[in-house]
Amino acid sequence: MGRINVLDKHTAELIAAGEVVERPSSVIKELLENSIDAGAKNITVEIKNGGTTLMRVTDDGIGFMREDVQKAFLRHATSKVATEHDLDSIMTLGFRGEALASISAVSKVELITRSADEEEGTYYVINGGVEKRLEDAGCNVGSNIIIRDLFYNIPARQKFLKKDVSEGNAVAQVVDRLSLSHPEVAFTFIRDSKQALKTSGDGKLLSAIYSVFGREFAASLIPVDYELNGIKVEGFISKPEYSKASRSMQTFFVNNRYVRSRTAGAAIDEAAKGSVMAGKFLCCVLNISLPHSLVDVNVHPAKIEVRFQNERPLFDAVYHAVKGALYKGDTRKNVSFSTSKRENPFAQFDLLSHDVKKEPETSKPIPNKKVNPIDELNLSPVTEEKSEKNEDKKPFEVISKKQAVPIFNRNFSVGDRNRIDNYLESLEVISNSKIEPEISVPEGKSMPTFEVMKAQSMDDTATDTDLFASETVNEPQILIPEDIEYKYIGEAFSTYIIIEYKGELMLIDKHALHERIIYNSLRVNPQENTQLLLVPESVVLTKTEYSSAIENLDMFSQFGFEVEDFGSSTLIVRGAPQYITGEDIADTVTEMVSSISLNKRDISTEKMDWIFHNIACRAAVKAGNKSSEAELRDLVKKLLSDDNLRYCPHGRPVCVVLKKSEVEKLFGRA
């Protein structure tokens, strides 16, 4: 007796359903793709209990014709593919004709639909692959499909479903991705009778991103629009400062189909090098458009992985698109502080006119705890108003008890006045205390700015103008190129240059800035930075590394090195970039050769870009080292004359900007 059995129809359908329907999210994905292919402009998705008990998808697409309803639930029945040649250029999201048949095999399905050519709609019921009802129904043009009790006839599959929350999150992720890939469609997602998502359907990707990820994420994005060799890349990427520690916020679409693409991810990583901190990744929502004949989408059951005819053009297009977007759209990082205003303990008292606003008649009882006695009076702070009457009015200042006594002589009980007197006495103790701030000054260094401020702060007659008088008198100002002024203040911690520029305070990391300047110089034309060595450096390699280096000697010149074969697994370095010397030359060449030996087939510039990083890092002035004022001023000139100096090659910011208003907030002046 033979061993091979031909499976019956029902068993074969269950096996096929297992490939297409894994969980509720896979059901929603198939149904939404069908709705989009049907030309729907408005789609509503509703689920309950993570989709295990109820899933409903309603659209205003072209709908089903009566004669096609029953066919649609047969395996391999589709309107999107007619011949084998159609598989060479698939332009729709669905094409296999297995979705409805697989879904109906493991759930209870109801379909209400009508096409524009018919006056009456159709109501169709099929449970577990068995037809139950087919009758007329009144409905709008489009389709309304309801899925109940997923895997009701396969208890073993039900046990493998996750918690309702997890399944619901998976469904939400599917809706989010399709909302981003088709911003022209208005999606509404209802989860357990609550609206979780609604997109406008205005065709603008940024609107869809705003609806899916929120305002803060949308505000951090840079637009991308680039085309190379027939491949168009458009969408948005995040600014480097908003990069994440994982790739979870990287979303790719190929011809408006969500995919997972290692090639596109690698291209973004390479383009972001030098702008993003190590271990972090840019966020993105990118759609890659290319001829349908160049991509095969029929390689994965869930259609989330595709195969490209040639990966290199895709890599180049994404790489240059992201690189260009970062160059144009990124800006220098600004720093801001959120400081809460100090509450005025004298509440609604006008200290100039000595007018007092009466306490409301229905005041709350005073709690039995130690609190500010002024707060016990239930008074709100006075806000400074700009008018002619109080034009010279200053923010709240601590006043003496004698000054404050006349204010409290009216409309207050003895107990209230006693509590206020005690509070004023405590303020006088604080204001009269001569507490000197602890300032850490490096050995051998002087900080005249802080000394002047500290000395004058001990003088009760000193004014705000006096405190900074010594800083502004005889301070030289420098003009860099043409009408750009800045004031050099000094250097902190032998690392950070401090300047005043256009009403802002700039803190500049000298190592990061110098590193980026060297890196940019090397990138533009490495050969111009090459200098001959008086004593050539020899580099001894392993056999494998030596063989790889000999095959790619010309590559070294691209990075400013003059390297020759010396035989016996040794290279001779006769020239190197002027920025590096001594042991750094041999170490850099060794690292280059190691990289070449590991990537023999790919030594393109973007893959070897880390060499420029290495050279720049080794050659740049080190943080903590002493630098002359002339050197620091030269770095500042280059920074202010080149707006592209934003990050060091490793992704750290070159400078941060403190606006005058933010500094004033810290000192209570704003």
C-alpha cells in the first residue's frame, strides 16, 4: 500500500490558511490591502479583544459584483493577476487570491457589499469554509466584511495567540504602516469601542506621520526628495539629535508596500555616520519608487520581504538621498531650560502704592502644617505688566521688615501679621548671609569674570550694570569675514570655547570642531593634504592582509596615503595626510588593510569613510590640552564662517547655543 496521501479539501485549506493567517494582524493586513486595491478613499477598521472575537473592515471601494462574491472565497481566485506574465510586474498589494479563502477557513465571515453597477447589495455568510447564506441587502457602494471568532475551529492555534493587548498592538502597527504608505486614504481605527487613530487622507505624508507618531516626532523631521538612476526616494528622516537606540522607528516602503530592507537600512547608517552618535539610528519614513519589473514581491508569504534585481542602485539612491537631506535640513543644536518662576511670596500686594487687595470672603481653612505664611493668605502672584504707570517696576526683590511693615498695617489680624513678621525675619537672615559660591578653578588658571562678580556681589550698593562693567570695558572685538562680529570670552575646563555671538552664548567643543574641520578637509580632496615623510614607515602584515593590500594599492591614494609594496608581507608608507604623524600612520594603515581584507568586494568610499573619522580624531586638538587664544580664535572663525560644522564625525554636537532669554530665566530676569 502506498505511503503518499492526497489531502482532502478541508485539510488542505487549513494548511494554506496557516501560511497566510498567523494572527489577527495578518487578517487585517490582507483585508486592508484588498480595500486599497479596490480604490477606497475611506477605510474604517474596528477590533475587539485584540481582534480575536471581532474584526470589521469597512471601505468605499468599488465593491463586489453579485456573481463574484462566491468566487472570491475560492483559493487562487483573484482579479489582479490573469497570466504568468503579470507576475513580472505586480502593481497591486494583493495578487495571490488566497486571503479570503484562508480567512474564511478559520473564522466566521460576513460580507455586505455592492458595486456601483448594481442597485442592490449582497449579504454573504461563510463559516469555516462552508457557505451559509447568500441574499440581497441594502448598502452603500463598497464593502463591509466582519470576521468573528478567529481560529474557533482550530483550538490548538488559539492557544498560540498572545494576550489581547499584544494582538491589538500588532493590528495597530499594521494600520499605522498602511496609513503611512497611503496618505491619500483616510483611515479610522477603532479599538474596543475607542477611536485609536484617524488620518486626514489629504495625500500629505507629514499629515499621516503626525496622526500616527504625534506632533513632537513630526516636528523633528527633515524632508527627503531625491532621484538617482530611475530610483526615487521621498519621505522624511529625523534630525540626528532625535535618533533612537534601535531601528524600530525606521519604516521603508517599496512602491507604497511596507517591506523590511537591510540594504536601505545599511544605506541610512552609512549616510548618518558622522552625524549620529554611535549605537543610535536615524528615524525615517521613506518610500522607494522604482520600476515594478526590477523588484520581486513574491518571495515571502507575508509579502514583507522583497528581492531586488540589483541592490547597489538602491543603496546609492538611499545613501545620497539621506546624506543630502542631512546637509540641507539639519541645523545646529540649541539648548533650552525649563525653569519654573519663583513665586512672589507677597502675592497681590502692590509695593509701590501700598494698595492691598482683600482676601476673598470664602477662603479655605489653613492646613495644620508649616507653610509660607504668605501662602496661607490664599494670595496669587503679581505679574509684571508693562505700562506707563509701572514702567520702572522690577521683579520681586527681598525687602527689609521695616519697609514691609506699612504694607501690613491694614486689613489683617494680629495672627496674620505675626506670621508675616516671622517670615520676613527669615528672609532677612537669608539675604544677610554672606554665602560664597564654590567655584572650581583649574590650577594655574584665573577666572576674572567670576571673581569680579563674587567681589561685587558682597557690595550692597553694586548694581546689575556694575557686575558686568569690567567684562565689557576694553574687550577686543574681532571681525570675521565681513560684518560678522563675536566676542571671545574664554575657555572652560580646557575643552569648551565660550563666545558671545548675535545675542547668544555659544559653547564650542574645541576637539569636536577641530575634528570636523579636518574630516571635511580630507573628504574634499585627500590628495592635497598628503605630505612626504622624511623617514618612511614600514607596516608588517599577515599573509591574508598583505595579499588584500597589494590588490588595492591604488585605494590608499584616495585617502591621502602613498603606499608601496616592500615585499615579505611588508608595506612602505612614503606619504600620509599632514594631520597624522608617527605611530598613528602605521596604526591607520593597519586598520585600513584589515577592513579591506574583510570586505574585499566592497571598498567603496562610504564603506571606508571611517578612515577619515580615524585620521581626524587622531589629529584633532585633544580636550583638556592647553591651547593658545590665537588657536581658539582661529577655530571660532572657521565655525562661524561655515554653517555645515554641526557635528564631529562621531556624531557629537560641535556647539550648543544658549539664548539670552534662557540665561535670563536662570537668573530670574525673565
